[in-house]
Amino acid sequence: MRTNQRLAQLWLDALATELGASAGTIDTYTDDLNCYLAWLDENGLRLNDVSLEQVRDYISALDQRGYAGSTMARRITVARGLHKFLIAEELGSCDPTNNLSTMRRPRKLPFVLSITETEALLETAHALAADPSVGLYRQAGYARRAALFETLYASGMRISEALSLPSDAAPPGTRMLLVRGKGDKQRLVPLHDRAIAAIAQWQKLASVYSGGKPSQWLFHSVRNGSKALTRQAALLEIKEAAVAAGLSSPERVSPHVLRHAFATHMHSGGTDLRVLQELLGHAGIETTQIYTHLDISRLHQMVRDLHPLNEEDRTTAD
């Protein structure tokens, strides 16, 4: 129906001009709106005539089409946003989504390396950093890689936090790093001996290569101490190391995976969730609780794979 299309376009225009929505967001919302408008058209419904029951019928139709939960949630959110816009602009008489319960998107558990896989990744990085035959420039780059990986796994900090550390963040003898996280909040994170030694080795080789020139950042370009290592470069380096370490899913490995590994392994070892929340810099405990779910998921997998009563299932699967 043309009226429905016209009203929907008014909302999209408002999103773009008044709220500054990106072109990508507008494209996604347009696709979701077209799905809703097509369903209304199929059922001969005008936007201003839609009831709560009919919105529920639309949700049932989405479910029957087999959409993923995240797609369904987004399409419902878009339909709700359109109706609220019409009421706010006095283009509609009632909002049929007012009493519609919110559909929560299922939260995906993060990909996590096992302790063995993490050790393999770190040892591979250290092995390359210990080989002087590759030349000073490449050896320094490998030493930076080992120091970055050790720091991320020792502290659980975000890659953005690590790459913004100043050059004097880890003076000799330091056991803690002062990290500036989201919302400009500061927190102290610990370092263990391996991370401290790896940072010292990286700084030593970087200094030799530059002739002792001062650097601005802790993790910087080997050639230019005033240029911080980029996130893109860090991502490429950890994927390259994951392949070299023979990890089963190297394409899924990223710097953030080391943060997840830190949190999961610490929680498995008995670290209290509140302590973990502080170390990770989470604003709320609910974000940290995902590692409880991850622990339970791993336990279920261990029971499934290792319990003697499942031996027949494993034989059948083989």
C-alpha cells in the first residue's frame, strides 16, 4: 500500500537527517521495513489499523520462515520503532506494540582457546623472537608480538587499551599496569613474570634497532617509536601466529580471544566474579557472568566427550 510506504519512508528520512543514522543502518532498516510492509500488504492491513494481535501474527510468521533469533529481534525492533515514530509525529492514533514484550536476543558464547592452545600460541611467538638469524628488524617485530600476546593474556585488557599504553607504562620492576578503559575509567591490572620479561626483551631490541631513540608508545612500529601499532596489524600478527602454532581454527583467533582466554581460565581456576569484573573493567557484573555460562558449556562438553557411559556414542560417531 502506498500510504504504508510513504509513512515508512518518513521514518527512514528522520533517522538519516535528525538522528544521523549511517547509510549501512538505513540499508538494514529498509530491508527490515520492507519485510514488515510486505506482510501488511499480504494481509491487506494499513499501518494505522494494526492491532497487537496482528503484530504477534507477524512475529509468528517470521518464526515460521526460520529466521535467526537475532534477525527476528531486529525486525521486531524496527516495526516497533516505526509505530512509535508515527505516534510521536501524530501520524498514527495508537501504538500496537506498546504492550508487546521485548524479545531478548540470544547471547552467543565467545570463542575461547584452551590453556594448551594458548600456550602453543605464546610459545610460537617466543620461538620466533628468540631467533637472531631473521635479522634485527624482524626479530624485534617478533619480540613485540610475544610481548603483546603475553600482556593481553596476563592482564585480560582490551587490544585498544594495550595499544594506547605509553612507553613508560611498564618501567623495570613493575608488577602492575595502569590502564585507561572505556569511559576514560582507569584500573590497575597485574602482570606476571613472563609478560614482564617479554616486554623487557621487546624494549631492548627496539632500542637497539632505533639506536636508543625514545618511543611514545609501549607497542609501536619497529621503525618509528612515535607510531603506535595498529589494531589491523595486531590482528594480522595473531592470525599468522595461530596458523604457525597449528591451532584448529586460526581464522577465529583475534587479540580479543586472548582477553576471553584470560577471563575463562581465571574463572575456571576459582577467581571470584567480582574480582574478574574489576580486572576486565566491566561496568556491570552481568557482562562478566557470561564466563560462568562458558564454564558450564565447557563442562557439558567434557562430560559428553569423556564420560565412560558415552563411550558407545563416541564409537558410533567415529
